[in-house]
Amino acid sequence: VQLVESGGGLAQPGGSLRLSCAASGSIFSINTMGWYRQAPGKQRELVADITSRDIMDYANSVKGRFTISRGNAKNTLYLQMKSLEPEDTAVYYCHATLFGGSGYWGQGTQVTVSS
């Protein structure tokens, strides 16, 4: 499975960005997809994930501001981010977990929230 993120960039506090992740390869083996982020000097953390049955989970810090979704073909993952805060600045990574348990990472996309 290959994952390619896009949509990162610079946003002002209170602004919005939408991240996309395109999956290719054995996409029918994908169970859960998610977004993680890693800020400088901090550990990588889960932002949100969604299962093949569309069960979603969010980090408390983004609940009510971020929305995760999958495209109709299930090979694209989105993260709509609203009311962005400087604390959301990080490299955002797409992740896929297969039904067999293997995990795959994208290369990451930078999100910077600054005035």
C-alpha cells in the first residue's frame, strides 16, 4: 500500500485547511485509515482515524474542529480542519492498517498555523 498526502500549507489562526491522502496498491486490504501528526520535539500522535465500517475516533484536542472522512471508492482519506490553532502546527501523516495488521505511512505534509 502506498499513501500520498497533499493539502498542507500555511493557514492563519482560525482558518481552515483540507488534507487528502491517496492510497494505491492493495486498497481492498485496508481496514483503518487515520491521520497522525508530529510537532517539533514531540511524539507522533493520533489526530483521527476511521474504520472500514466508518467508525471514527478523534483526539480530544481536535474534536469539534476536525472532520475525517473517506472517499466513495475508499481509497482516499480526507481531514477537514477548521478553527486552526498555532498548536495544530505539525507534520501530518496518513496511516493505513490492513486487516492482517500491517501498517503503512505516507511521507507527511507540513501544516503551519501562524499569523
